[in-house]
Amino acid sequence: MLVVAIFGVPGFLLPRPLRGGYIKDINRNMIMKNTRYLLCLLGLAMILGGCSEFLNSKPNKNLVVPSTLDDFQGLLDAELNGMNLVPMGGFVSSDDAYFGPGLLARLSFNQEAIYFWRKEIYLPDENDANWSYPYQKIFYANVVLDGLESFSPKSETERQRMLELQASARFYRAMGHFEVLMLFAEPFDPSVEGQLGIPIRLSSDINVKSGRATMKESFAQIVSDLEEGMDNLPVKADIPSRPSQWAAHAMLGRVYLTMHAFGESFEASSRALAIDDKLMNYNELDSSLNYPFEAMHPETVFYGRQLTSTFTGNSESYVNPDLLGLYDSMDLRPFFFFRQGSDSSRVNFRGNYTGDFYQFGGIATDEVLLNLAEAGARIGNETEANNALKYLLENRMARGFQWGEDLAGDQLIEFILLERRKELLFRDIRWMDLKRHNLYPAFETTLTREFNEEDAVLLPNSPRYAFEIPPLEMQLNPMTQNER
């Protein structure tokens, strides 16, 4: 029976950093080198395949136990494990997109509910990929960390590789916890004690019950995982779907920005940019291509893509019309980001940093620059903030663009937030930005669905910024539910 299962494995089950041959120099022999490695992946896939959620299910690890460094690397690389997938709930709930009536009719109950910010977002006994995929990522990271605890390296080379794998697993664990925190917890306010965070999983033993940590405890674990052993990662990864020091510093910049820890965010972003700050100059790219950005282009700090669903690449997934008026006549981004929709009055988004119709969910240099700019502006490093903006716009504007006088104070912050809006759309960043900016009355935003027949409203700091914990999870692992 097991042999039949092996030969029936579809292509996506085979371990590889990415599908589609994006990285031509990937050593396929390393990935496919022995049957035992495939058995490890298959065994863990079978373990999780029947699980409805990832905090309380009880897989039988005796099926196959990964034990070699290649096994552990494969668990972190395989796309089956979702190590480079990020939730799509924040994108659906944000104001980046406007879904047409035909698309709305095809959405699941949950997707339509979070699009319109309804109070009830689940059917009875329902689970949510926005919850389960990040915890699946965390589970695989913990399998690697637990396995490496008993691994005995036979050489210095093996020891160094073991340390790199440990740091990589912690990076993925931090990513998974952060993704859940951004959707299933309220906006973080550092002045408030006891805000509820999320369940923190530090072991692959899912017999252990997990209650909700506080927000501060959740962030502390995320930061610890990103920092611990970072020096054991390569400065830059040969394959951008793997962790690196570049990616870890950039991710810390994002996390600290979300924590309103602007000094730390500025320092982490600075360290990431010191490793590499290269931007694509849009004047040198071909906007006539269907997808104008190559996969793994020079701005890719860490590759990730959002989970796919009905709206992915759908002709009625339109760009919010309010965005179109933000770009001036010298801005090249509309020529690369947008294309005419089937409805002549609407446009679709095509500027995915994945190189195709998948929506980017990773980290790119332009975001790191904007993180540095915002953090710098908020702590008084206005010269560095202006320089970052100037550098970004010189690579996004038509030739002949000239930066005017440097900005300061609230005017500088307003300009940075506008550039974040124009640069980072459709990347699963807007929802995070809305949650933290709403804590500042001058920058809060009221969301509406005025372009739809059902005109919903989401007020700043609404409790509906925190998704309900899925009903099935609440049944199997009881904890305090979010109030909406």
C-alpha cells in the first residue's frame, strides 16, 4: 500500500523550494537523492493529511522519522509543507481590492464574510486555512528543531549545517506565529497590558494543549526566534525561498514596526539594507510583458506567496478604484502594476513579485526601505528617511524626476504612508498597516465597500480587525475567543 502511495505522489508533493523551475541552478539531485528522504516527506504528509487542525491532532510519528540533515532540509524546503505560503485573509479584508459581483458569488462563506467584515465569519465546525497553514509551518519547524536536538554531527561541516538548519527552522516558526498574530489578535498597543495574543507552539508534540499567550509574550517569542542563531544563517541565501541573515533582519524590521518599536525597526532595516539594497529601475524594464517582473528578481529578500483561492487571478478581482488616482504623471508603477479589466471601467493587478499570477507574500527590498523610512521619521532620523524615499522614487519614476526639498514632521510621515500605499499593494501588507496606523488618530482609516451592492463599513480599531478563532479549533483546543 505504501508503494502505491509513493508512485501516486503528485508533482507538488516532491520536495523543492519552488514549483515551476524558477531557479534554474537548483540541484535537483540533492532534492531527489534517495528514497528514504521521499518516505519522510510522504510519511509526514500522510500524518497531516487527515488532520483538521494543527494544535490538537495526534499524528503517528512512527510512520517515518526524519533523522538526516537532508531529511530536515527537505522538510523546510518542500512546498507541500507551506513553508513559503502565507495567509490570504488580510488581503481579502483590506482595501487593496474590489471584488465584482460574479466573483463574490463564487467566494466561500468565510471569504465573503471577511470581505464584508461581518460579525460571524464561519459555518459550524469550520476550520480556516489562514489559521491552519501557519500552524502547519510551525509544526514542521518544530519537527526539525526537535529532531536536531538528538542529532550528533560527525564533522565540523555537519555541525555548521545543523546550526544553520536550527536557525532556519526558528525563522519559519517566527514567520508562522507572526502570520497568525496579524489576523487573529487585535491591533497591538504597547501601552496596554494583557492583550490576548495567540497559542505559541514550541514543540512538535501536539498532545500538549496551548492556550493564548499575551500579545507581548507572542511578540517576544517571534523576536527571539528571529534573533537566536541568526549568525549561523548565510548572509544571503543561494535560493531566495530559504532563510538568510538578510531575510531575518528584514523580517525583524517588519515585526518591530508592527510593535511600534521604531528604533529597533530602524536598526534592523538598516542592517538588512547594508547587506543588499538593490532596487529594479522601472525605466529599464519592459511593461509590455504580461507579467513584467521576473521571479526571484534582485529585490526578493525572501520569497513567499499568498495562498491561492477563487479570487487569485480572477478577472473580477479589481484594484480598488480609489488607488488609481494616487499616482502622478511621472510614476511608472501604474504601467507595471495594472492592466485593463474585462470591465472597461476597472483594472486588474498584474505587478506580482512572484513573476506570475500568484500574489507575492514575501519580503522585498522596497518594503525594507519603506520600513526604514517610516521608523526613521518616527524617531527623528529624517535625513535617512528622506534618502530612502528619494532612492525608491528615483527607481520608480520616469527619467527626469527630481527630488524636491526634504520633508519633515507629520508631512514626512504622511508621504511615507502614501508611498507604502502605492508601492506595497496586493502583498498582504496593507492589513498590518491599517491595524497599526489606526492607533494614531491623524492616520486612521475607515474602510468601506462602497463599490459593491452591499456597502459595508469597518471603523478604525474595530474588534473585527481580529478574526474569530475557527470553531473547530475552539472545540479541540478551548481558549478565549475574540469578541467581534
